[in-house]
Amino acid sequence: MMNDEQDVIQRRQKARAIVMAVLLLAFVALIFFITIAKIKEGMAH
Amino acid sequence: MTTAAPLLPPADWRDFLALTKPRVMTLVVFTGLCGMLAAPRGIHPVLAFTAILCIALGAGAAGALNQWYEADLDAVMKRTAKRPLPAGRMDRQSALHFGVGLAAFSVILMGLAVNIAAAAILTVSILFYVLIYTVWLKRRTPQNIVIGGAAGAFPPLIGWAAATGQVAVLPVLLFALVFLWTPPHFWALALFIESDYAKAGVPMLPVVAGERATRRQIGLYTIPMALVAVAPWPLGLTGAFYGAASIVLTAIFAALAAQVTFGRNAPGMKPEKRLFAYSIIYLFVIFGALVVDRWLA
């Protein structure tokens, strides 16, 4: 495999890993805030 | 003997984003948000954000599955040839997995975090767009846009259901408004990119029935659309602000549609381009007016 091609693959894999990590962190934060909102709604009822 | 597909490097994350058709998503998110804000019951801001996120992800999933199924068709149309699949920047399986995964994620999150009614309507809207429009109708009938347009009409219903847990007359009218708005909107576009659809063999109305029939249909669909747009006010579902705004906005739409209906192929297709551009503004502003009307009340 050409070096250039390998560079492209590695660069894309790294970028995808970073995006995935950011999305997972955002998802964890979202679930946390949803839980808080649900608890508050439950208390209001 | 089968020939193996050439190995592609992993697709760039921006190509996955492009699969979701972000520009189409803008209108979907906006009408969904307006449906939610027009509802009589409030919703916790975090749950409102989650519901809108799920609507956007669901629309994105439907867009990705549409591009997965239509890669061959996109390749022959100038407007779509640079999309990730026809341009060869992504393999079809990745697009399929991405679309199915995103669809399942959006529906499950909506069901668990918001409510079952909103999740059910979101499921129907995704299946409608992918199965009824993309797989079944688009390549078979010139009425593809009419019935397929229903898929784009679901967001206000989903937004309303997210806030209230049920469906009422006003969101059904909003559904009907987007449903009836879609044919004049798309056919105006199809009139000035007619050759592109013809090249791809998509039975768009201008391709199979001709330009004059398309112009007539634009006029015919504008009439019920106008009635549905104004209807919430006389029915007592909105206030005078929405009534006045809808009458003015719809009158302009009708005037532009009349120019297209009674016109001929003019150089530059200006009336068609004007109607297409205004139709987008129209939907944004009329939904915005509905929300403002609700706040004023």
C-alpha cells in the first residue's frame, strides 16, 4: 500500500475517532440532563 | 464468478454528515419546533431539545437511507452527483448501517426520553420516507412528490405530540399544510431542472405529463393549500395575528403560483424560480407566525 494512502486512512480514522468521542460525551451529558429533567417532572406530579 | 468491489478508504466524517442532508433538515427541525411551541402544554427545555434532536436525527437517517437506495440515480443527476456515494467517497454498506443505526437511535431515544406517541409518529415518518417514497413511489409514478411529501409533513405533528402526548386538529392542519405545499414547491423546482430528472429517468410530472400539465397541477394544489393555511383562524384554533399573516403570505404565494400556472416557459424561468424561492420563505414565516400568535395569546 502506498504511504500516501496509508496517511489518508490514518488521518480519517483519527478524525472519526475524535468525532465519535465528542458525540459519546455529548450523549452521556444528554442522558444526565434528561434524568434530572425526568426527576423534576416526577416531583412536580 | 463475482468481482469484488474496489476497497475504499474509510469515509470522512463529513461525508456521513452529508448523508443526512443537513439543508433539508433545517426546515424539518424548524417546523417540528414550531409544532412543539404551538402546543398548549409546555415541555421541559431539556426534553424539548431531546425531541428536536430526535426529529433531526430521524430526518437525517431517512436522508441517509434515501441516498443509500438512490446512489445509482444520484450518479446521473448533476445536482446530486457529488454526494458521497455516487462520488465514490463511501461504500454503500457504511451508508446503510449509518442510516439504520441513526433511525433506531432516534426512535428509541424519543420513546424513552419524551413519549411513545412522538416516537411512533417519528417511526412512521422515517418508514414513509424510505419505503413509500424512496423505494416504492419515486421511480414509479409522477405523483411521487404528492404522497412522498407527507413524510416531510410529519415534524409539526411530532413536535406537538412531544409536548402533549397526543394529536389534535391544529397539528393535523399543519401536517396538511406542508403536505399540500410540497407539490407546488417541488414541481416549481422540477420545471427548471427538468432535463436533469429526465436524464435520470425519474417520472417527475414535467417529464411524463409535460410542462403545461405541471403548471396546471401547481395551480390546482395551491388552492387547497391556501384553504388549509388560513383555516386555523376561522376554526378558532389561532388568533387574528396568525389569521392576518396567513392571508397575506398565502395571497403572495397564490399570486406567484398563478404566474407559473398561466405562464409559459420564459427565458431564465424566472417565475418558477421565484415561486420555488418564496415557497421556502413562506413555510418558515407562516410557521413562525403561528408561534408568535401563540405567544401573543
